[in-house]
Amino acid sequence: MISRLTGVLAEKSPPQLLIDVNGVGYEVDVPMSTFYNLPSLGERVTLLTHFVVREDAQVLFGFLSHDERSTFRLLVKISGVGPRTALAILSGLSVNELAQAVSLQESGRLIKVPGIGKKTAERLLLELKGKLGDALAAPASVAHGAQADILQALVALGYSDREAAAALKNLPDEIGVSEGIKLALKALAR
């Protein structure tokens, strides 16, 4: 019903925003990935929205990108995953990180998101497989096992998915796991 809002950002209180659209204030819940990329208060913003009508509430969810909104819509279609859980997933993982976790079948990355247990993580991996777009799923350099293992090791050591993927891009294609970890750590230390 409501697909997009363009207005002035009146209030920010994570995860909720107040968008003033020509004198009408819309409360919009957003994932933290959207929240961190918002303009300052008083500036114009355009959000893609998803409107949820329930027996006890009407809630508007907002996103800065089409990828986030379409991923949110995929998530809420999964049994046991409601809008709040989908918002938590998108707050804990970017769309690319989620797609990568699904393509590599890494339930451990999903379990780190508050409110996601082992069974829900496994259901997400099963239901989302092949639906998030293989182009987003993993960088080309993570196509084979050694690179995937190096990526997992770097994430386990506390590096973000982006940092780990960036370090992998500079590694030779046919490198071993232990040597790859050493080289990636050296690159990340700079």
C-alpha cells in the first residue's frame, strides 16, 4: 500500500524514525544498516517501505536500497521469521553478508544475530538457498574451498566480512589455507 516515502527526517531513535511528509509524520522502523546511512535531522530522505498490517498494529518498515527491501520481503515469507526478526537479521548482517552466509551454508554467522537460534538459522539457510542471487552470494575469489576456509578464519579472528573479503582479493588463486591466512593477516595489519 505505501511503497515509498520522501520527506524530512524529523526524529531518529533507533530503530525508529519519524519522517515528515508535507505535515504528516510517519513512524518508520529501519534496520541499523539503513539507520547508519541516514542524512542529518532536518534533511530530506527517501525510503522504500514495506507496510505490515496486523490485528493489533500497522507498522511501516523502511529501507535505503531495493536489495534490503527485497531481502526483508524474502525473510518475512519464511515460517517463524516475522518482521522484527527480519529487521534484526538485516541489522546484524548486510545483504551481501547474508547472501554469502547462505551460499557457504554458515549457520554460525546467523546465530550471532540476536533472536536467531540454531533451528531458525538452519531453516533460513535452507529456505534462502538460491533465492538471494548468486551474484551477491560470494565474491568470485571465494569460489573454492581454501578461500572459503581463509575467510571463515579471518571472521573468527574478529575481522568484519568486508575486511576479510578485501584481504582475500589480493591472494593468489591457488594458495593453501595456512599460507593464505598468514598473507591475509599481514595485509590486514597494514
